[in-house]
Amino acid sequence: MPKPHHTQHISQAIQEMLKAQHLKPKFEEATVVASWERIVGPAIAKRTKKVYVRDKVLFVELQSPSLKHDMGYHKVAMLQLFEKEFGQDVVADIVFM
């Protein structure tokens, strides 16, 4: 008698593998960094020097102090965008440098 096949969606299998290998936080961080231009747009992305995540804090190094100042006004809205896109536990804060 043949055994029943257990199937699951590929994304679910990948998520389970990442969790089992303790790689999920690093994968989520890399996804946030890779999505920076799509989320903020090409104009801001061009004026961004560096983007990285450490301990659920998104660090963004910008080219000008005026842009840093302007981005500070949009911090709450950006946090909401990241929460909507990636879930609540991926980005807890944003630091503009």
C-alpha cells in the first residue's frame, strides 16, 4: 500500500528550513536591506550611502544632513511600512545617520 504524500508550498518549506537552521533573522534583515530602494523610491535610494540591520534596528546612512533631518519626520510612517511589509518583529526602530 503506497504511503500518502505530504506536500507543502515551497515558501513554507523554506521558512521552516530557515527557522530550523536559525537563519530566519539574517534572511529577514537581508530582505529589508534589499527592499530599501523599492520602499523609499529611487530618489532617496540614490542619496543613501549605506543600509543595514542590527538587532532589529535599521541603520540608514544618508549623503546629506538635510535629508537626514527630513527623513526623521517620516520615521513613524516608514516603521509602519516596514511592519506592514515584513511583520512586526523585523524592524523595531530606524536610525538615520
